[in-house]
Amino acid sequence: MKGAIVSNFLTQEAYDRLAAELEQLSTTGREEIAKRIEIAREEGDLKENGGYHAAKDEQGKIEMRIRDLQALLKGAEVGEAPESDGTVQSGTVVTAIVLGDEERFLLGSREIAGGTDLDVYSEQSPLGAAILGLREGEKTTYTAPSGKSIAVEIVKVETFTG
């Protein structure tokens, strides 16, 4: 049976890093892109102005990242990574046998992983959703986006140490 799951978990370090990125994008990031757009506008015909279109595309990406960060930080549960009790939950490092190969990955947001070299799977991914709440030694299967049924066995669940 699946247990209580920590949703949208972030370490304090990850939260601080993302909050700083949000602050930078919301202030100087927006100012810099607005200046680039204005300079490109002054170059003339906007239909054939590659610099203008590139700057507008970048502005759209910045605004999307700002919205993503705001949503992530607003709903974040900040603290230490959950202590592993052998149950797969957000913020834990999972070792599992997937398609016969042993894999070690972090379950949660790529934002938690920071500078680690761990692969990251979201709780909403097919694999993440299938293993969330499982305990060491338990097995399950899930359906990959390709339609293939994939067997998974949880070998080990560890506390994420960043």
C-alpha cells in the first residue's frame, strides 16, 4: 500500500538557488531583454529583423521560466530531504532494476538535484508514478509512452544528500 508522500519537495539550498534565479529574471533579466528588444526595434523593419525576433523569443522563454519558478516555489515544501524508511517518496534516491538493468536515480524535481550527476524522474513520469510509495523489495510494472510494459523492482531507497 502506498504511504504518505512529500509533494514538491525542495532542499533549502535548492529553494534559495531558485528564489535567487527568480529574482534575477524578474528584475535585471527582464530589463536586459527589454533593452535588447528596444535596440532591435530601432534597427527598422520588424518583419525582417532577426535580432528583434530572437529577443522576443528569449523574452517569452524568460517569462515562462518566471512562471514556472513562481509555481514551483509557491507550492514547495522546504526542508531536509526525507529520511529514508525504505519507501519511495519525492526527494529520495532510488536504486531499481528496470528492464533488467540496475539504475540509481533521484525521484523528484530536477531542481532538487542541483549539481549532482543523478538522473531525475518526476513523480508524474510513468516510472515515478508507478514506484511512488513502494518499499524496498517490491515489484511493479508500468506502461511506457511507447505502450511497452516495463517491470521494475525496488532494490534500495536512500536519503538524498545533495
